[in-house]
Amino acid sequence: MYNFYKPTKIGFFKLLLQSLFSMTDLKIYDTYNRENRVFKPLNHPFVGIYICGPTVYGHPHLGHARGPVVFDVLHRFLIYKGFKVRFVRNVTDVGHLVNDADEGEDKIAKKARVEQLEPMEIAQFYTDSYHKMLHALNIRPASIEPRASGHIIEQIEMISKIIENGFAYESNGSVYFDVIKYSSNHDYGKLSGRILEDLIAGAGNEARDLEGQDEKHNPNDFALWKKAGPEHIMRWPSPWSEGFPGWHIECSAMSRKYLGDTFDIHGGGMDLLFPHHESEIAQSQACTGHQPANYWMHHNMITVNGQKMAKSLNNGISIEEFFSGKHPLLEKAYSPMTLKFFILQAQYRGTLDFSNAALQASEKGLSRLLQAGETLEKIKPNNQNDLEVTSIQIELEEALNEDLNTPILIAKLFDLVTKINQIDTGQIGITLENLEKLKVIYKTFVHEILGLENEKDSGSEKIKGVLEILIELRNEAKSNKNYELSDVIRKKLTEIGIELKDGKEGTSFSIS
């Protein structure tokens, strides 16, 4: 059982965790079957998750943040529910060609040539940049983070088995997956909703005139291994040629190595539905006879003012620009937790549209939510039992049980914020036992499951010290009946967004 933190009463904490198993099951929308399905792990209590990670040839942009945030909540929620999770997220550092094609230049090798660096220097530099984003967003580390270039042997072995089973063929030193042969007794296109006959018609005979298409039996066949031309920097020996693996086989080989022939959940963005995930399914079934994953989860895209984020539209905002505010589309800099809260306010399968207005609303909402946690820590019990705490926990968990519905969860958390403020002002009574329960619930859902943190800048403690001095001066002015000075201090602080609150325990402040 995962121990999130040590509460005041250990006995209550154990009781709280035991109660989790009486609640409703997690339901996940399975893209493959197009329905909400109750989550049942293949080998309870163990859960295997594979997430398609980045192709590391550039700094992460705003769109790259959504997947890590979504699947981090899934990861944390499964741990909360008592599962033992192996979370695998790969790094693609070879084989992903420009325009996701089977011909052309490797994205990383192209970047290396432009910058006159070794490809692995490029891969490491941008992997570090991606990790920096994950750290800023407080994303839990993966259990395993395999690199495609470190698993060439596993990919070659898998390709050899697919050839042996009759679903792939060699052509001029390259190996291609035979989509027509596979589709004779499998449903290629089911995941993405595409029909093979339409794909064939769409490809057209003109596709054979394109570079490399004459090697294929059919234009829709995809590369498992490519013979390296003279221009390709990254290459390895294989039974067929000196070359490099196709993009799709990498994930199939790595997920199989660390999670088995069939595992619980495979996730990624909707942009990976076709051809990447469709091809992963085909490869795995052709090799092992099994579907690679029991559930397929896909998050939607982040759009910018209604348009897809793209370099050609000049609306791609890097994470670094987002945090610094140095982009024409940004009115100001936004913090990592503001971005995370913004992402969580939309259900992961829906589109999420970037706008400064939406981000600034998220900033205010996040501040209110985190301020409630500080208020909760200061509350004193009054031995009145006016609050049903158990029902609050059940409602919060039920929101996430419905396909990780974080918008509903956040709405419920704001209901909780209202209750916390009512307790603070004496409108609602609470016993010591229920107060401790409420602290557990708040910390668990806000900090441990959503992964939201209180962000403090480097000078926050000094600012706090200055405010405490001003409050002391104001209280001294009041004691000396210098109400004019006392009012001026309050007014000036209010004008810059600092609210003072006088109570039985003294004067406190909040920053809006």
C-alpha cells in the first residue's frame, strides 16, 4: 500500500485506505473498443502501463505537456487505489523519419547535421530538456524509460519472428510489414476507425512513383527495418542490411520487453492513433498472436485560439517561452502549476484551447484552491460535528473513477474549498477527528493525485518576513489608537493584492 504522507492519526489513515476498496471501480474509455470499460488488471494488483514518449529533436512545446499531465494523474490514482504500477515511457532517439514517413531523413539525424553535432548529443540534450519540463510540472518519474537505440537487438528479434510468421518481407535490404496479408485474418484499421480498402484507394498508383515505394508490395505496407543510405548517420548491422529500425517496431519491442506480450494500458496522443498505434497492434499480433494492450487510452490535442498548434502557423509555444512569457501570443509569464491546472480543467479526451483569458482564470482558481489548504492547516476544532467527511472523499474518488474526469473532481474540490472557508469563519463546526480526516482528503487529492504544488519564488520567505513586519507595525498603530496609519497600511496592501484578515488568532494575510 502506498503511504502518501504521515497523518496525525495513523489508525485513521489505515482505516481511510481500507475504505477505498468499497468504492466504485475505475472506468476507462478504451479507444480500441470505443466504450467505457471497468478497469481490471491482467495480474492484480500489478498494473503495466506503456506511454509513447517524445522524439527528442527539439525543445518540448505546450502540446507536449498534456500527455505527461494526464497519464501522471492515472499513475498516481492507480497507486492511490492500491495497485503496484510499472510505468514505462520510452524515448525515441532513432528511426522516426520526417513527416512520419518510411522514406527521408531521421528527425534527430537531420537536427544533428544542421547543428554539426553527434545524433546522440542531440538526443541527450533534448531528453534533458523534456525531463526539465516533467520536473517543473511535478510529474512522477517513469519506472523504466527505455531508449529505442538501446533496444536494437530486441527489435531485430521481433522483426525476424514476424518474417517467420509470414507477415513481413525483405526488399533490397529493407523489411516491410505486409498489411494485405495481415488483413486477411485481422482487422487492420480498427483502432483508428480506418478501412483498409479506403487506405488502398487513397494511396493510389501514383504512390509507386515516390522514392522507395517500388520496394513495397503495397503502398500501405510500412517499414520494420530500413537499409541505410549513404546520408544516414545512425545505422546498425542486421540480417538484412546495415540500417535502422522503423518507428513503429521500437515501441512494440520495448513494451514487450518490459511488460510482456500483453499488458494493461497503452497510452498516447490521438495524433498517434494512425499509423503508429495501429501498426503497433499489427506488429504485436503478427509476432505473438496477442493484442499488445488490454486498454488503449488517447488524450486530445491542445489548440491555440481554435487552431492546431503548428510551426507553419507560428503558434507553437515552447515550454520555456510559456514559463518566461517571451512569445507574441503570451500576455505574461505563467507558472508550471498554472499550466498543469489549466490542463486538468478539461477532460483528457476533449480538445483544450489555449488562451490568455483561460490561463489567467486557471491562475486565480489554482490560487484559491491552494490557499484553502493553508487555511485548513490553521483551523482549530470546535467539537461540533456539522460536516460529513466520508461522503466528500467518495464524491472526489467517483469523479476520477469516471474515466479520470478531472473537471468534475476540480468542481468538487471547489465545493470543499467553500466548506473549508465556512469552517474557518465559524459557519460550520468540526471535530478534531473530522478535521484530521479533512486534511488527509485535501492533501491526497490536491497534492498526491493531481500533483499540484505550492509554488514559492526564491524571495517568498523574505516577502513573508516583510509582510509580518508591516502587520506588526499596523497592530502597534492600532494599539496606540493611530487608526489612520493602520488603515493606510491595510489599504496600500490591498491595492497590491494582499488581503489582511483579523481573527481570534491574530492577523493573517493572503496574496491574490
